[in-house]
Amino acid sequence: MNSPDSSIRVKRIFDKALELGLRGVAITDHNEFTVANSPFSEVLAIPGMEICIEELHADIIALGIKKAVKPELSLKEALREIRRQGGVVIVPHPFSSSHNYPSLGEKLFEVADLVDAVDITSPQAHVNNRKARSAAESLRLAKTGSSDAHREQDIGRAVTVIQRPVNSINELLDRIRARETKAKLLKQINL
């Protein structure tokens, strides 16, 4: 991994995903575009990155992009760039009370037309998932779950569930855009 937040080896992420029965993994490292190759046909590798928008010190996730999105872009410029590349925008931990988890907060309501989904099941105890769910519902955005795994034991603590089969990255992106997702929190982390 490229992030100082995690030392999990990419191969181990896919091993753990297979053990847990996960069908896809998105490795969204901090300000680093990641395209991993899954060693298993059963586990889809989703290219992406977590971008910390410098002007706001707030995170957004880009899935399905083709190249890195610069963190020095303004929020709207970054969101438009993700869309221009054919990716989807997910807002992770949107209402966090921790300065270690930069969140978009109320700014989400100002840029909702450029957002595809909201992470509503952060396993981090300091994230207000109830408020995230309410925002996603009122803004009619897809709901996703993310483990935000920095340690191996965190992999799979929260997941995005899609009822219909997904066989490609494009199908996954289309399901998110169509709001055909559910989020499931399996275990909360208390740090």
C-alpha cells in the first residue's frame, strides 16, 4: 500500500475478500490512484482513489476512473473530473466528528448534483451514519458501505450489497448510478 495509514499487502486484501465471500474490492488509497489486479476471478478489482480535497480538507472517493485526480483541484473541479473520466463519486464518512477523518459535512448538499453515492455505514464510531443515511435519502443518492480498512481485520466490516449479478466494473458503476445498492454494517470499530 502507498498510504501511511495501512500496511496491508494488496494480495492479502484479495485473499481476505475471497475468504469473506466478497465479490469486489476497491482499494482507494489516499491521493494515490490504484489499479490492482485481482488474483481471483471471483473478486472484481475496482480502480479508484480517495482524494483529500486540499481547499476543504475533505475526502471524496472516485471509482472507475482512468487516471489520478489532483487533490489541489477545487471540490467541484474534482467532482467534474471524476465524471469526465466515467467514474462515480462516493462521499465517505460525510459527517465525521474526528479531524482524522476529513468529511464533506454540509457541503454535500451544495454539490449533490455531482455526487453519485454516500457511504452510510462507516464502521468508525465517530461517524454519524444516521445523518449520512438521511442525507442520501433526501438527496436521492445511492447508499454504499465501506470498510475504510486500514488494518486486515477491518476488511469487510461494512459492505455494499448489489442484488443483481455484477460481472464488470462498468456494470458496477451503472448499478451505483442507478441507486441499486444497499449498505450493510457488519461490525463497528471503536478506536
